[in-house]
Amino acid sequence: MQFIFSILLLFFLTTGIHAQNNYFKFSQLPDLPPNSSYSTQPGLAGPYTGIDDGVLIVAGGANFPDKLPWKGGPKTYYTEIFILKTNTTGEYSWEKTNQKIPFASGYGGAVETPLGLFCFGGNTADKSISESWFIHYNSLTESIEIKTGPELPVPLTNFAFAKVDGNIYVAGGLTKLSGASGNHFFQLQMSGNNPMDWTWEALPPWQGKSRAFAVGVGQSNGETNCFYLFSGRNIQPGNDPVILYDAHVYNPYLNRWSVVSEVDQKEFPFMDGTAFPAGAATIVFPSGANGELMKKQLEIENQIALVKSTEANESELDSLQAALLHHLNNHSGFGNEMMAFNTITNEIYSVGQLPGTGQVNATAVKWGTEVFIPSGEIRPGVRTPGTLKITIDKESKHLVFLDLVVIALYFLILSWMGWFFSKRQKNTNDYFKGGGRVPWWAAGLSIFGTALSAITFMAIPSKTFATDWSYFMLNMTIFMVAPIIVFVFIPFYRKMNITTAYEYLEARFNIVIRLIGSLSFILFQVGRMGVVMFLPSIALNVVTGIDIFVCITLMGIISLIYTMMGGIEAVIWTDVMQVIVLLGGAILSLILIINAVDGGFVEIVKTAAENHKFNVIDLTSSLKQPTVWVMLLGGIFANITTYGTDQTMVQRYLTTKSVKNAKQSVWTNAILVIPATFIFFFVGTALFVFYQHYPQELNPTFTNNDAIFPWYIASQLPAGISGLLIAGIFAAAMSSLSSSMNSTATAYATDIHFRFNWSKEVGGLRVARIATLVIGLVGILFALMMATMDVKSLWDEFQKILGLVIGSLGGVFLLGILTKRANSPGVLIGIVISIVVQVLVAIHEPVHLIAYAATGVISCFIAGYITSLFFKSDSSQSNLNTND
């Protein structure tokens, strides 16, 4: 047996890094039609390009229609507008419209807006322009309408631009065609339906050289959408232009620039190139000039100028001019290697080769799920009339038979456990409280599994992969809250012999407040079920390619079946098994990642430290950032709300034999939080280092970073082990999912159905199971709805739901337990005020979303206590208050 184990371990640890995937596929579309008065179309450089109302628009631009510029050919600018349509069979065709743009111009910006394609700046044959206009295509009348837009603050051309969260950013450029490059940085906020009310605002520039011919892209940095500025060239009249290879990023949320790459690092050779965002954190560069051939041309031209100035012999001058002509005629083009840059790991890597030469002085436009690069320049003076279409292939890693066997066995075990415990469900006391038979350690593991769930298994590694350990202190606050739960809440609940926490609210206040508390809990749990089903469904979709809606439905139904059959006992004992799988899978993944990185654990720690990934405590005096103050404030109140008032937790305190056992279950959970937090935080950090070492292994098509851990599992681990860890993802989700289903059914049945004596002829156990069925189905439907939404980080969404939906509930319980003065009218007013405060907080965002729970609890407590002073105290309060 030891020999077999050694062989298996050796197999796991020597599994190699997998080969790179082909995520981008290419095809050529029909050529642009000729411009007016010409029979052929040599192609256009610098046209205004974008999408409006289902068509691709290409307007203006310039070319050399007669002969090349070094042969005396004049550069011609155009006003024509071309549109690319697609028919029902998927065939593309170009049309030239009768309408024209206001100027024969190009080299400006174009951005899709609800009012049409917004075109701004650029230059004509003799000057830069500041004017802007909208090109609106009406698909019903198949006509074009041109409207004037807000002017740029200065005439500007050859600038970088991008749209980020509804705002347009413009960086660098030339105010005069023969002038110096600038460091202009403008923002246009597109708010309102009247574009003439839109205003350009000058913002602080980046800390680097001024530039023109740079590349701008909007993409997330792992936390928020930002404006990225790459490459370009610094132009100063009288001097040779300086090719730039640096990169900078502007964070609109912080109103701050950061350096991605220093000037002397040749990481981004994409001058005058094209780029587009892909997935959640990738920028793809189909083309760009590295400047090496330009430098060669400038070198020859400088030699010619020197020879002319020294009156050297004609043969030397002829030789140099022939060399220049040869260089221009035999220019190899702007390359065909397509590169990608991950904004989290800050690594750039190859993602394939274009079928032809890359097109510069062009725009890469996203149209649906595909990217189009119409026309452009393929070498100096030479254009192409062709349009390159890039199809993004969201390739999946399909599970092999052994993986499917492992997952199937896991589900069979869960089903068997539901069947086994169904035989012990005689009444609602068994179904909701397990008959008080659950050992303290099992209840503690169940609390642990319910609290951490898939949000730990996937979203925490995703968060630490994308950012740092700023959220570490959030988990540690459980030790500050555990004594409050142990010495204040649990004695209350056990003494009253209640089934739900909200029964206490009626005894302390009135039935209305009980219903508010119970319904708030039910609403929150439906949202939570949506999150914990959606997360693993993302994983399974990435891993197998199975439709995400099918994944959600299957997982929800399986959880619903064993929860309905076995009640809280089945939930708790499956939690125990699932926690073992969850922690075991995370530990195994860490071992394999450490083995895969050269230098192992030491290299991971070193690289992570160099990239500031271990930042834990941020002492900045800000409540809008994940500072230590936000973590402590938000964590304490969120945990009070979760562990003190959440029925999924309270229910476990009531399944043990005694108060002592209930307290032991809370401490068991608190102690387990320490190693689990280190494990899952370090998984994300280790993944960051792994993908820095192997950037080509990172899927650039992710639409959500929460899939980073399952992608590693699917793409890097051997067969069987992948299946085991995918089962771990299900374990993480289903432990919380089943808990939510059972506890929500408990709240409905006890606080509403049984409280009002509905359906007396229906047995209590049947009511409980029907409630579980209905609530489970509602949760599944909510998860399906979430799958249609653009959610960047489900961790953030879960924290938002926690704070906004049940933020005031913790305040209500604290008012009842800690004060004598609080009464029913005052608490009701406190709840209303808290809801108003939470809505204002959500709109104006004065604090980080982690602190939403704190604002809800504090506002409810203060408002409820003060307003209670104006009303007579309830007569039933004295025997329920700890301070009496």
C-alpha cells in the first residue's frame, strides 16, 4: 500500500505544465469599397471606426491613392462613410452611404454611445481639429444622421483614447501636425441625453514623457475599471522622435495614475497599434510598431542630411538615398505576433499569430463577442482594404471519465446521506433541530462550512489573486465577536427554547418586528443561494463547457433533494464531509502549485512580497478603501449579524444537547477560521505567482476572475484529482446551499405558517418539506437571473447584499438584548431610518461595501434607541432583558 501511495504521489507532483491554448481565431472579411472618384480601394489609415445600431461604421481616414509618399504621392483625406452589415446567414457586406462626415479627416477618436458613434478630434490635411460629431445609423430607414457634439478643449490628433464606465478618456496627441507631442489628459462624462451638456474636463497627466501615437484601453485592474496608456513616441521638433515602451494606468475611482512599466523597459512595443480588452483582466494587442525599422529609417535620413550639409561626393549621397529607398520598399511590415497583457499579474505574453501583417493606424472594435479591425496601415505608406475578424474562443477544459466518476460518487454519497437521515425525521423538531442529537464538534464544522462556503473556496483566492491580503482582518474579527455570541446570544436562545431567532423578537417587541426580521432573513438567504449556486456553476462552465444555466439547475436540484429528505441532520452531516473535502482540496492544490513554481514556497513568498501581495494592514484614514478600520468595523458588525441573528447559524446552536455544547460549536468554528483563512488567502497569492511564471497558461477570456482557481484545477491537475477538487467546489457551495434551504424553510414554517395556524389539516413535517421545495426553487431561479448579469466579483456582491438587506437586523437584536428602553414603535422607526441610510449609502458610497453591515446596525441601533425614548416601554420587556 505504501508503494502504491508513493507512486500516486510522484505522479501528482511531476505533472507538467500544460500546453498553450488557441483562444483567438481569425478570418478575413470583404474589402472596403473604393472612395469616390477612385476605382480601387488601397485601404484607409486613421478612420473613425465603431459600432452603432447593428452595423460597423468606417468614416474618413487617409491614404496615398496614386503613388507612395517617398515617390511624391500626395496624402488624401476623405469624408465618405462605409458601413458593414451582416445578413441572417452570417455573410458580411460593405456599403458606401450618401452622407458624409463634416471634415475630410482622420486619426481622431470614435466611441460607441447611445446617441450614435461619437467621433472627436483628429486632423485634416493641414491642421488638427477639436470638433466632434455623432454618426447615427437608423436600421429601420437604413439612413445615416450626423449631429454636432461637444468640442475637445484643444485641437488634437493622434491621441490615445478609451471608454471606461461611460466616460471617455483622451491622452497625449498633437495639437499641431508639425508640433511637439503633449501630455494632455481629458475626461468626457457622458451624462444626459443632450450631448451639448457634456463637458470635457482636464485631469492631471501621467508621470512620464509626453507622447503621441500611443494606445489607450479600458480594462479592470482586478478591483475597478481603469484607463491604460501604452507606448507611443515622444516628439520634439528638431529632434528625432523617441520611441516609448512604457505603460501607465489611471484609476478613476482613486483619481490617480500609477506606473505599469518604466520608460527604460521595452515591454510594450505597440506604438500606433491596436488593442482591445478581453475577459476580466486581459488586454490584447493584435498589432503595433516596435519602432526598430523607424529608427533605421531615421538613421539613414540623418546620414543623408549630414552628407548634404558637408557637400560630400554625389556617389555617397546616391548610395544613401538608394539604401533609404530599399529600406522603404522592403519594409517587412508591423509584425504578426499577437500579445496579451494581464492587468493583475502585469505579465505580457504571446497568444498567437495573425494570418497577415498587423494593421496600425486602425481601431480594434468589439462587435458582440467578436473583434473587427477594418483597414489600416500594414507598412509605411501602404494600407490594406481588408477587415480582420477575431473570434474569441472561450475554450473549456473538459473533464475525463475518471473525473466524472469521482464527482458522480460524491453526489451518490450525498444522496445516500439524505436517504439515511430521512428515516429519522418523525416531526418538525427532528427536521428543524435534529432532535438535539447533533454533537458539538459536528455542529461547529457545520457552522464553519456554512459561513465559508464557495465564497471561500473561489472568491477569496480570486480576491487575493487580484489584490492582496487587505481582507485578512475581516475573517479574524470572528474572535472579537465569538465571546458576544457565546455569552450573550446563545444563553438567550437556549433559555427560550425557540426554533428560530425571530421568535425572540416577538417576545421582546411584537409580531410585526418578528415578521420583518424573518422576512429579511428569507430575502437575504434567497440572494445568498443565488450567489453560492452561481459561483460553482461558473467553475463547471469553465471546466466542462456545459451551459451555466444547466449547471445551476442540476446543482440546485441535487441539493434540494437531499435537504428535503434528511432535514437539518442531513445538512449538518453532509457539511462535515464537505468541509473535509473543501480543506483537503485547497491544501492539495497548494502543494501542487508550490511544486510547479521554480524555487517552491520560498520563491512564492519572495515574488508575492515584491508585488506587495501580503499587504494586510492599511492604516490609511479612509472608510472608502479596504483599510484595517473598514475591515474591523465591517467585520465585527457583519459577524454579529451573521452569527447572532442569522437563522442558519442560530439553528445549529439549537441542535446540540446543551448550552455548553452550543458554545463549544462556536469556538470550534472560530478556531478553524485561523488555518482556513491562511490556506485560502495563500492559494490566491500562490496562483498569482504561478501565473506570473507561466503567463501563457492563464485563460485570457475569463469574464470573471472568480473562475481563476477552478481554471487552475481543470487545466493543471491530473485526471481524478481535477474531479476531486471540482467536487470540492460543489462541497463548498452545497454546504451553504442546503443550510440556506433548510433554515429558510424553518423561518417560514415557524414564524409565518405555524404562527398563524395556516393549513391545520397538513402535517408539520410535510409543510416543512414543501417550504424547503418552494424556497429552493426560488433560490435556483434567482441564481439563473444572476447568470445573466455582469458581475465582476461575487465576493463584493455578497458583501453588498449582506449589508443592504439585513444590515438593520443586527441593530434590532442588540436593541432588544442590550437595552431596557427600546420598544416596538422606536425599533420600527429605527428600521425605517436604517433602510433609508442604507439606500443613501448604496447611492453615494461614502464607505466601502464591507462597512455596509456596520452602517445598517449602527443607524438602526442609534435611531431605534433615541426614538424609543418618546414612547412608553413595552410591558413584556423586563423578563427578557439581560440588564434587568
